Amino acid sequence: MLVIHGEKDFRVPYGQGLAAFTYMQRNDIPSKLLVYPDENHWILTPENLEQWYANVLGWMDQWTKK
């Protein structure tokens, strides 16, 4: 599971994203956590968007590519 979270997200509290990631880690489920301290529910900063796309597409390639 790829968990991506903006710390300023008021729709989904940061603790919920962290809890999901922690659960996955404790249960040996492949997982990765990306945290954006200066973003909210949407990643809007161009530099962060580049990183977001690289991570999402890399994750998809890793787990869905034949």
C-alpha cells in the first residue's frame, strides 16, 4: 500500500494515514509512506507534484508490471 499524506489535510487526519501505514508495516505488508508537510488533501506545489508522480508511477510499475 502506498500511503501519501499532506500534513495540512483537514479531510483525512494525518494520524489516520500514519495508522494505516503502521498497520501495514507491523504485518509485513509491502508499504511506503510519503508525507508532505506543506500540502493538504491535494498536492499542488510543482516540486511536490513531480515527486508524487514519480512515486505513484514507480509504485504502479513495481506492483502491476508483468
